[in-house]
Amino acid sequence: MKTKTAAAKQPSDAGRSVALGSFFDSTPFRALICFVAPVTIFGLLLASEGKSVFETYKTIYFSIFGSVYGIGEVVIRATYLILTSIAAILPARVGLANAGGEGQMAMGAVGTAVVGSTIFSRLVTPVGIPMMLLAGMFFGALWAGIGIYCYMRLGMNETLTTILMNYISTFIIAMLLFGVLRDPKGWNYPQTVQIAKQLRFNMYFGTRMNVGIFIAIAMAFFVWFVINKTKAGFVIRTIGGNQNAARFAGINVKKVQALVFLAAGAVAGLAGAIMIVGVEGRMRTGAGETMGFMGFLAAGMVKNSPVLAILSAFLIGALNVAGNSMEIKTGLPAASIQILIMLVLLTIMTVGGKKKS
Amino acid sequence: MRDLTTVLACMISAGTPILYALIGDLIGERAGIISLSVEGSMLCGACIGFGTAVATHNMLFAVLSGALAGGLIGFCQAFLTIDRKSNMMASGFVLMFFAMGLTAFYGRSLLNISIGGANSAGLGKIAIPVLSKIPVLGTALFTQDILTYISYLLPLIVYFFIYKTKYGLILCSVGERPEVTLAYGYNPRLIQYGAVIMAGVLAGIGGVQMSVIYTMGWANNMVNGRGFIATALVILCSWKPQRAYLAAYLFGLAQALQIFLQVHSVPVSMYITLMLPYLLTLVALGFISSSKKPTMPEKLKIVI
């Protein structure tokens, strides 16, 4: 009986549900949900703690768009995030997961800070700055190299290995900054000696903005170009598509994977180098914290597209900046903004299209 | 001799939260889902459990609330990975940061509160009559809190569940061949949900143990990667619950050593000792991965 009525109802119902379904499935509607749902839920959380929802969102808005300085801060965060997201995207394209952008960036930064105040300190700007960036890439790749060695030779899971290496890098850097690398004239702060003046980027518009962002964006387009338009990219895409097929086609899968992973580490290290050459001028504890992790998530948000990662990096960067001013203005811990960022990601994961496996 | 007792006691206390998360994640991985979100579950459990303990002074409520909080994070992980087919690692990461934000947000008022001297509420250490009189081992192993005693039994219980009961076999079949589970008349999706939520619940309890009993306080991001370590240690155990003791207490020993070296002011950088647990986990992972191929659940081979 039941099935009969259902069958009888079907023609008229089906038409409506298809129309509704296509509306609910449409990209604009999903995008709307990805905005409305997190903002609403975060608003409810704020209200539950007796904070003014409107005031908090106003703070968030004005900290991002309210001043040139705010925009500059967003741009700086986006610079790191674009590069660390590429560090996650590249390995993902050959079937690996690099969750170690955090450590690779930090190692790149500390390495750059050391060479910038020692062996490179006499170099003139046009030679010195490229050398500094290359140094950062070298140290980032070195740290990634340990991870990929563990994966290739010891068969360790690369995600867990790189995650654990993030924590290890934090402690190594803390040890160095509290120990041998501590600036003797730095009032006992855990920071390195300042790098030479001529090795710094200029800052513009009274903000801390520098050319780093152009390097990052150029890198994103370069990676897109390499993956989609070159012979090497074809190899990468083949491995990403089907490793066995790639193997049968005579591609040395492991070698390509290792090289791509090293390149990813180099890109994360570049983020660290830009941080030192640009904003910081020296390495200190906590500099660039969570940027590597967030970059990993920015990559996941856009399904590993290097060009779209620019957008997700700006979004996450902006919210990160908002978190800091939220702490100052409303007394909420800066980490609270992570709730909003993660709600956005969770909503995208929930309403986004199912991933092909 | 006193040193040995102290180190052993520290080893047990530091290893217990890991043991909970490890066993939880092991159950989840047996069903074919890696819960990197146990990190988030532990954080939520630690925060909510501590908050409840402060408010009610009741261990049972603290454990239940911590388990619930951890379970909710586990539910999110289950939903995202099973129904939405998200990347297990990515969703675990997102949930960890989500938990980090939530606990920083709601845990503000819990900072700088200590919960010492609340022995009457079942929070304190209980000496087991005869066993605690054993020299060295007695004080270390059998003068512990109730959650630690439960954790002694946990791997055994899970061992019997997995190897000796029908339901354990069904659980493992989901991780090996879900078609078989389905043919056998059980819903693999439901079982995966159960297993991943269980992972969250146990990790949440581990978090409660950590904040309420081990550190007796709440600090932002106090779990600091222990959930990830637990996930790595599951591989070290080769998915066998009976090996969880070894893996968890190996981590505990690394932590205990850190305190031991500090107390005796051994001239080793504090940061090396802090790094030790992570490094040890990494090295152990290297050994197990490079030796014979472990008995990995079929479904995980795609991920790992």
C-alpha cells in the first residue's frame, strides 16, 4: 500500500524536489551556507559567553578593513599562508600529505636569521636578499628531507612523521634561541641577532607590507604553470592520478615524490625566509606560529589548487589578524577566532561536493 | 630506590592519558578510520572535565562530561570521514584546531585554578591494600587514582573484546572487508560510527585524567600533540591492544625522565628533555615501520 501511494505521488513531487534540489545543490547557495552557518554559530557562542555579537563582528571587520595597517597585516599573513599551502599542495599532487609546513617554515626562518647575521651580513642588497631567500629554501628543504627520508627508506607514515617533526622543530628552535643563538645584546630575550640592514625588505604605506606577497603570488602561479603546462607537471599529474599506471609508464615514482616533497619544504622555508627578511629581521620564539598548520588547511579548503589557495590564504590570514585585535578589544583569547575559521572549514567539508576517491 | 619509584610513578601518570587515547584510536583504526581528532577529543575532555571537577568536585561527573565532550568531537570526525568522505588527516587537523579554539574560549575562567586537596571527591590517590605494600612497584603502580586503575584493565578488556568475542570480529571485519560485514547482516557504517565515537570518548577520558589528576590544572593547548603521539603509537602497537602498555609507558618514561633530569639538575638542555617523547615516538615508529610489515587493517593501507 505504502509503496503504491509513494509511486503515485512521485511524478508531481519529483518535479518540485528536482527544482529545489538543484537550488540547494547550486554553488552560490552552498557558498552562502559556508558564510552564514559559521557566522551564526560563532555568534551564538559569543552570546553564550555574554559578549556582544554585533560589537565583536564590528571589531573583526574593522581590524581587517578598518585601516591600511590592518590590510597590511592581512597581506603579511597571506604571504606565509600562500607559501605554506603550496607546501601542502605539491606533495598532495603526488599522493603524499605534508603536514610539516610548520616546522619547515620555522627551520627556514631560523636558518635565514643565522646566515643573515653571520656569513651573508656583508653582501650587498641585490645579491644578499636572493641569497637569503635561497638559504631559507635550503633549510626548509633540509627539514623536509628528513621527513621524506623517513617515508622512503623506513616506510614511516609521512603525515604522522611530519606532524611529530613540527613539535620537534619547536623544541630545537627554542633550545637554540635560549642557548647558542641568543642575542647577547638582546636583554635576555629569546631571539637571534638582527640580520644586516641591507638584507631587509622595504616596508610600504606605513604598514609592514613588503614585496613578499608578490613572491608568494608569483610562486602560486608558477606552481600552477609547472603542474598544468610542463612535462614535469605531466609526470606529477600522472602519479597523482594513478601511481601504478605511472610506474608502468616507466616513471620513477619514488624519485619524483622525493623531489616534489623537497620542493615543498623549500617553499615552506621560503615563507620563513620572507618572514625574517620582511617583518621580523630576527628569529624569536613564536614567530610565524600556526602559519604552517593553517596553510595545510588553506590547501585543503580549495582542494589543492595552487591559484585558489591565494584566496583561502587571504581569508584565513584576515581572520587570524581579526583574532589578534579581538583579544585586545574584547578580552577573548586570540585562539577563539580559530573557532570561526574551523567552522568555515567544517561547513565546507559538510556541504561541499563529495570528494572522488 | 626512591628515584626509581618516582620515575615509575611519573611514567604511569604521564602514560595513562596516552593509553586511553591510544586504545580509543586503536578501536577506530580497527574499523578503518584514523582519528587524528583524538588530539581534539583530549583537549575538549581535559577542559570540560576540569571545569566540571572544579564546579562539582565529583570525579564521576568530570569523567562523564569529559567523555561526552570527547565523544562529540569523535562524532564530528565520524560524520566527516564516513559520510562526507573527507580526508581523515585533514578533518582531524580541523577538529584539533576547533577544539583548541573552543577550549581557549570557554577555558578562560579555568586558567590558574588548581584543584589540589579535593581528595574527598574521588579525585585523589587510592592505595590498594596489599599490592601497594610491594617495595618500589607498590607505591608507583598501586597508589594511583581510579582512572589509572581502569586504564590498567582497558587494553585487556579491548583485547578480549577484539579477539574473543563475536562483536570484536565484526569490528575488525569492517576495517578489513566491509562487504563481508554487510553480507553478515551488520551495518559497517554504523559500526564505524560507533568505533570512532568510542575513540573520542576514550580520548576524552584520557584528557580528564591529564587535567584533573596529572597536572591538576588547565592550560591552553595543554595536550600539545599527545593525541598525535597516540595515533603514531597505534602503528607502533601494530594494532594489537596488548602492546598498548608498552607503547604508552614508553612515552610516559620519556616524560618521567624529563622530570627526573630536572630534579637532579643534570646539565641537559630542558628543551632536549621536552623533545624526548616526540623524538622517541618518531624513532620507535621508524623501527616498527622498517622492520617486518605490521598487520595493518586492509582499509588503512590506502591511507597509510
